[in-house]
Amino acid sequence: MIEIIPDVGELEQYVELSQRDSLGFEYNDFFHPALLDRKEALRERIHLYQSLARPEGIDTLHGAFFDLVPFSMDGGIRRHSLYRMQQSVEIAQELGCRGVVFHGGLDPRYLSSGDYYRNWLETMTETMKELIRQAGGMMIACENVLENSPDQLWELWQNVGMPDRFGICLDVAHMVLAGGNAEEWLEKLSPCIRHFHLNDNRLRTDDHLALGKGRIPWNPIFEQMDRNRLGHISMLLEVNGLQKIRESLLFLRESGRQA
């Protein structure tokens, strides 16, 4: 399954493209605090998407992440972070999504402190388990952002211990920017990857370019995905705008990733 990010300003065109090419949606509206705090606007946005009557269980939702630290030493920050994440799960359930993607939040600059990592691992494990309990049959996935090694996400996945309910969302652009080696990451995380985020960049900043418009070496990455039997895993084209989406779809077709 290939997914795109719908834009409410051109929703009819996104629905048409989705139906024509059998694409899923990943809703990116509901991580914005400005929307989450406006109850009437939030209900209107949820109802708008519900009115599309999309098939149950094909779409995903990007969970809240702005300023959230679910592993904070400050209990108030930790509680509010969990509240926002639980909001994401509730909205995803209303929209009939099959999964929710959250950020792991690990900052490798602090890994020299063993207490930092142990607290992150223990608290994130409990946070993921709490979200899984709330989520019913939905998948919960944790996305790499700043991590420069697959080892921490691998250990989190093992600690949660619910492979049918919890997995890793591998953001390839984030991995490349953090200096990650695709062969190492895909080999290590192949048992636990449940979703991919794909966009291109110029190897300096997170540009969110259309696939093939930056400098990420996609062919070796796709080949490594195939070697690790990950070709069937869902992929979000994490780019904004119909033009970038069409360019990315064309790139995938020419790379043999989509019929």
C-alpha cells in the first residue's frame, strides 16, 4: 500500500487520485496543537474526513509530536504528552485508521548518560503499551527522527513485546540525515518495520522533496528492502502537494515499486 497526505484545500482531487491509483491516506492534520485545542474546528475536520466514507483499515494517522516528551522527568510534561498521544489514537479510531505513527523522541546527544537512555526506554515502553491498550486492533508505530543507530528502536520494539500491535516506522530521509547506513538499518529492523516514510533531500536538511529530486540513493535502498523482504510494507509519500506526489509516484513506477 502506498499512501499520500491529503490536503483539505483540494480534497476532491486527492480522493480522485487515491481512488484511481488505490492509494491510502496518512492524515497529517491532527498533530497541530492549534487544531487539537479548538474543539469545534477539530470536530468539523473529523466529520469532513468521515464524510468521504473511506474503506475501514486502509489509512494511517500521524500522531501528535510538537513539544511532546512522554519520557520527561517532569510528571506534568509526561502526563500532557500522553494526553496528546491518546487524542491521536481516539481520532484515528473515529476515522477507521489501521495505525498511528508517533515519534520516538530520542536525542542521541544525551546517550552518554546511561540514565537518560534507561529512562527513555522504560518510559517509552510503558507509553507504547498504554497506547496499544487504548488502540483496540490498530497498529502503533514509532518513527525514527534523530536516532543515528537502529539499536535503540530495536530494543524498544523488543521491550514492548507485541509484534502484532507495535512496530517501527522507518523514515528513510531521517535515517540518511542522521548518518545511518541503509544496509545496517534495514537488516537490523526488518522484523519490526511496519511502515515507511519516503521523501528526498539534498543530504543536508529535511527538505521533503519529491522522490528522485534530491540526492538520496534510492536504488540501493530499494534493493536492500527487497533483500530483507520488506517490499510489501506500506509506504507514505511524505511530500506535500499534488505535483510532488505525482512526481514521486512516477519515480516509484520507473523504479519498479508500483504498477
